[in-house]
Amino acid sequence: MTNLSLFRESTRSWLADNCPKSMREPMLEKDICRGGRNHIFQSNDQKIWLDRMASKGWTAPTWPIEFGGAGLCKEQAKVLREELIAIEARPPVSGMGISMIGPAILEFGSETLKKQHLPAMARGEIRWCQGYSEPNSGSDLAGLQTKAENFGDHLIVNGQKVWTSYGDDADWMFCLVRTNTDVGKHSGISLVLFDMETKGVTTRPIQLISGTSQFCETYLDDVRVEIDQIVGEIDAGWTVAKYLLTHEREALGKMGSSPVERSIKEQAITCLDLTNGRLNDEVIRKELIDWEIDYFCHQLTSERVNAEIASSGVGNTSAMLKYYGTELNKRKYELLISIHGSESMHWEDNPVSRQWLRSKGNSIEGGTSEIQLNIIAKRILGLG
Amino acid sequence: MNLVLNEEETMIKDAANDFLFENAGPDHLRNLRDDPDSKGFSVSLWGQMIDLGWPSLLVPEEFGGLDFSNVGMGQIMQQVGCHLATSPLLITGILGVTLLKNSSSNHWKAKILPLIAQGKTKMAIAIDETSRHDPQVIQTKLTPKAGEYVLNGTKLNVVDGQVADSFIVIAKIPSEKPKETDDICFVIVDSNQQGISVKNNLLIDSRKTSSLIFSDVKVTDKQILKFNESSESILQKLLSTANIYLSAELLGIAEKAFELTMQYLKTRSQFGVKIGSFQALQHRSANLWAEIELGKSIVLKALRSLDEMDQDINKIASMAKAKTSKIAENATNEGIQMHGGIGMTDEFYIGFYLKRAKVSQLLFGDWKYHLDRAAYLSGY
């Protein structure tokens, strides 16, 4: 038996013994464990599951053991992922720590930053948010104006961030600031980390058209940031930012695949019914299969691309997967509205109404579809 | 399932690309079109393909073939699309071989498969009876007569019918069980048999197809191909195989049409700049590129499903054909539009891709046909 199949066997039996039964049930938005200082565990099982996974280092399996990971190689991590999927285990913790800033600190950060932040992230103790967009820099992210003045051992930051996801619940922020105004706009940016409890940081939720307020505005007034909290070199934050954006695109590209809800096909059949094996609405039938084919192709492409870049790290297809995946998600909700009919307009008792509204942001957040198309045209197709 | 090509599959793809780059392409196609004696495919190219062993690739070893995978053969078909290569490979080397391989008629397997492997025979498969593909409509009939049968009916759109040595004809045959509706069957007839008339049609892509009329063609029981599963299911699988390979070809067409268009956007100047610098064209190009990436995934998935004898093969085939048909349609239409006026001229290559793409889309069902088939097979 190979080492990998031995690993699979031991993983499977450990998961069988250690993943609480309730943590294998389908999950709704409210069941997601995002961790952090203010997190209230929904159940004892949720806490046990996080603690057990964290003590194995399996919340961040490929990170080195000293930083809270398990030091697994890519193949082992894949086995772990497959075994988790096989038992339909819920993610023990999710959020922007382990998936975004963690890998960036590991790649670009100093030893101090790694020791300070990574283990707490892996244990789900600190919840992170992202300070990227500003009122006047959305698509033109590198045009950001939040200013950080250098006082040798610390920076003083002033400015405003917007679209900070869960900013009001987060413990720490990773934030792009301008540390140099004398150079080109891409060259004077730094990525800094600070505690959201630092004096001068205030957040305000933004109510969306869907009625929720997942996003915040964050005001930074004379916020003191220690100099050792810069990730990578000072003024060289754009490189780190781009690395992070690729990770974000990859995550968003996987949208449209939520195992929780019933498939659109099932919903269509329930709402519209079949006659002799055919859906009772020819036009919706056509739209639905068209969507299903594109969705299938998108999933296959994500699978294919992951296999192709397994050895070479992050690839250049994330822009495409993000663009296509989010456009698919918008199409999905348009289709669901048609399928559910006027009931889908009910604000309180039909979730489709708010999901449809929320989906309109998919092709805006994390870089608009138009920005993704620019990236493809310029970087991949070489159109200048 | 592995969605990455292995070393052997990559090698065959590269070899096919190198070979067809030298020996096929739009200029060769133009010569074929302008040849008054054209047979609707390049005889010399087919000869070279035979020398390379391509018609033997899918033939089992016991019949003198190489027993190669569909993924491997699919790489060749993709390059056939890229280089607009004309040959009987699809019908004889792929569909004829697949059908005979699945048959339990050892006589025909032993007789024809070695000939195909050596490039010594060409076949045609007569399915369609309606201009718009609809395999439910089969009126060609095999009627019992004095211990034998007679075959009567008309077949349309028979690819390579003009050059085939034999035809495999899909026909209705009275059911063995009384009161039940007719079965379908696969009949092998020699193209020289009495009672067959062949009318050739020249297509927009310089290929030829035939309309075949069968009038009281004598058929013995031996000429009916036998299978270990129902003829209906064999026909569906045959059509799925055809459509998966056409998907590979359409993907190759789309890739090349897109490549030609990108080259043009980088060389053509208007308003003092390269037209590729205009965002209106960039976004459409980027969108097309994304679609082609999706096409690559579904084609590879479909070819692997063929090798693995996936239970959902018919559904996957329709999904692949629907998707690649749309992609090739977009890539060639956008190609013409982005080339502008010269895209409408015979001198430029893009028009040849537009023409072949449309013929491949229509063959054995276009986007709309396969959307509906995929929906039906998905349970709605």
C-alpha cells in the first residue's frame, strides 16, 4: 500500500471518529463558522469540530506545523479534501484568514508576522476582513488614496475603505494603503495589518438592495500601525495585493455550486411539472438545459485547470473562472425567478427574492466582469 | 476522471498538428474546391493518413489495428478541425469501426475491419431521411420476400456516399414479436448492388454528400448486422460517438478561427492604432476565449466518457455537441465581423472556417437539436 493510501485510510478513520454527526448535515448561511473573538458557537459540536480539526492542523493542512498547519503535501491535502467531501463534513472554519491573508503572509510575510498571525488564524481565533476598495477606487484599485505616513517604527493611516465584508464582526484587517505618493500609482502601495479595535477605526454596515448588510464602510482616522505589520516590503504591496486578488477570484469562481439548496432542475420540476417526461414549459426547458450545460462545462474547466496547474501554483485562468462563474450565478437566479413565478417576489417567505437581488453584486465584487475581461484580453490574449 | 492529456495523447496531438499543418489547411481546401474532378475529399491526404495508420487506430488488434483510445483519436479530430482536413476518417475510420467493433457479426468484423485498418475500403452510413436531423423518422424498410428481404427507401445527407464501397443503412424491419411496432436494423449493402441510385450534392465546405435511393435492393439475412443489445440503443450510441468526434472537430475549428482573428486584431490598424486596442473588441475576444476554454473541458470529458463507457454517454454527447456548436458558431461569426470587409473575401482563411463549422454543426443535429436531446436525457 502506498503512503498516500495509508494516509487516506487513517484520515478516513480519524474523521469517522472525530467529526460530530451534526457537522455532516447540510449547512445554511447561518451555520457557517467564521470564528473570531466574538464568535458564539452555535452548538457544542461546532466548537468540538473546530478544536479537533485545529489540533490536527487540518484547518490549514498545507501550512507548516509550527504555524498551525499540518505540513501536508498537495497530494495529501487533496486526499483530506476528498475525504471531507465524502462524509459531507462542514468546513470547521471559513473566512478570509485561512483562504486569503494567511497564504499571503506565508508567501511574503516576515517570521514575526507568521508566528503572530498564522496559528491564531488556523485555530479560528481571529476573524479577518479585507480593506481594499475605496469610495473613489473600485475597479481602479491601484488608484487608492488611503494614506499612511511613515514615522519610522510605525505608520499613521488616514482614509476610508468600502465594501469591507463583515467589517463590523472582524478582529483584524488586511488593508492596502499608500505609503509613497512620489512614484507611479502601482509602486507606492503597502499591505498592512491592524487590529480593528485600534483607536481611530470605525465601521458602519451598508444596507444592500437585498436587505442584508454583509458589507461595511470603514473609516480610518489617525490609526497607528506598527512598522512590522507590513506584509512584504514597504511600497511593494501591489504584488501582494495581486496575489490575494487571484485567490479571491478563485474562490468566487467556484460560485454557483451550493450543495445546500435543491438543484434548479428539481425546483423546475416541482414548480412546473412534467408531462410524458418533458417539462411543461418549452422555453424554460431550453433555458435550463442551456444553463446546466454551461454550469457543467464551468465545473469541468475548474477541475481541468486545477489539475493542470497542480504543479505550477496559481494559474492565469482565475479571471476567466471568476467571470464565467459569477455570470452563471446571475443567470441561475433569473431562471429561478421565472420558475418560481410571482412567489419569488415575496420579500419574507421566499428566499429567491433576496438571493436574486444579492446575485447582482457577484459580477461586481472581487473585480467586475469587465475588469476580468480586461485581464484576459491584456494578459492572456496580448491585446494592447 | 483525468481531464489532462497524458504523454501518449499529447504526442499524438502534436504529431497530428505537425502533419496536418504541412499537408492540409485552407489552401489545400481551396485547391480541392477548384478541382473539377474532386471527390469531395483529398485523395492524397487520405493516402498519407493511411500510411500513418490513422484508419487502423481504433481497430482492435486481432483485426490488424492498434486498439487506440477515443481520447487519442479525438486529438486527431481536433487537429482535423484546426486544419480543415478532408478525408473519410470520421465515417470509415471512426464510425464504421465503432459500429462493427460493437457488432456480434463475426463474419463482417473479420471481413471489413482489416480492410479499413489497411485503408483498402471506404464506407458510408445512411441514417437521415429528413433534411433536419431526426433519427426517429426512419421509413426505409426491409421487407421479407421469398426467404430474403428487399430494401426500399431514400436516405439524405449521406457523408462519403459518393465514394463508399459499402453502405450501412438504418432501416425498419418487422418485429419478431407480433403486434409490436417495427424494429430498426443495420443493413450492409455493397454500393454496386442493383437498385441503388446515388445523387451527389456539393456542399458549401467543398465536401460532398449523397442522397441514396434504394429500390427493391436484395438483402440476405447475413447482411443484417447483429448486436448484443437493442438496435435503438446501438443507433443512439453511434450518433453520440459521431457527435463527440464532431465536437472535437468543432473545437479545433473554433480554436483556429479565434487564433486567426487574434492575429488580425494585432496587425490591422485603424484610427492610427491596432484595432486590438479597442475595448469593444477586447471584451468580445476575452469572452470567446473563455467559451473555448469551456469547450476544451467538455470535449475531453466526452472523449474520456466514451473510453470509459459512461452510462450517461448520450447526455454528455449532446451537451458537448450543443456547447461546441455554439462556440464554433460564435468564433467563426465573430471572426468574420472582426476581420471586417476582408473577412467576406475568398482570399482570407476565416470564411473557410465559417463554412466547415456550419456543416459540422448541422451534421447529426445542431445546437437546438442537442439542447432538446440533453434536456430529455436529463429527465425534463
